[in-house]
Amino acid sequence: MWALMPGAMRRAYDEMMKQVSDRDLHVAGAVGVFVGTCLLAYGAKIVLQ
């Protein structure tokens, strides 16, 4: 979508960022790191068996 409509995507991103608090971004980032780490660990466990 960014390649097709960069102006519209930038406006949508700016509008979304006005509605989301810093705390919510911190929590979402921490959850994302946790889930990513779990997926990597699970993948490594499967590959290294």
C-alpha cells in the first residue's frame, strides 16, 4: 500500500498516531518482542532437534 498510495498512507498513519497513547505503543512493542522471541525459540527448537 505504501508504494501505491504513499500520501494516503502517510495521512492514515498520522491520524492513527494521534489516537494511540505512548503507553499503548510501549505495551504493543513489548508484546511484539515477546511473541517474536517465543516464535524464534520455537523455530530454533524445531530446527535443532
